[in-house]
Amino acid sequence: MKLVTTNEFDGIDKLNFTELPTPLITGDEVLIKIKAVSTNPVDVSTTARGAKAKHLKHYSPLILGWDVSGTVDKIGKQGAAP
């Protein structure tokens, strides 16, 4: 899967296009087949040493673009209807 990530919190010029394996879906997670993704002011603030950056530094790489549109592709077992 293709992602926008960062390992540094020094601004948007530190963003990278990254390719990672599709994750396994477990528990109450869902996998979304993305049609569109965007970065928003929170993403930009986070990458520019914003207040949230200190709480997110342990995620490496940090995946940005939390605003998505698409369809649910897979549902974890805890999310399935009985």
C-alpha cells in the first residue's frame, strides 16, 4: 500500500512517499480501499513540531493523511455481525 509518512518533525519537506505491505486486519479493525486521501491542517501542524508531535514521535514512520474516502474492503472478526 502507498502512504505519506514522516520520520522527522521539521515541516512538510520531510514527507515521504512510502510503500508498505498491506496490514493484516484483526479484532475490531477495518481495511479501507481508498479512493481519495488528503492531508489537513493537523497533519501540517504535526509535521512542523506542532503540539501533537511530541505525542507521536514513537510512531515511526508516522503515517499521515487521516482524512480518507473509500469503501470497506475487510472487517476484523470482532466487527462482524453475529
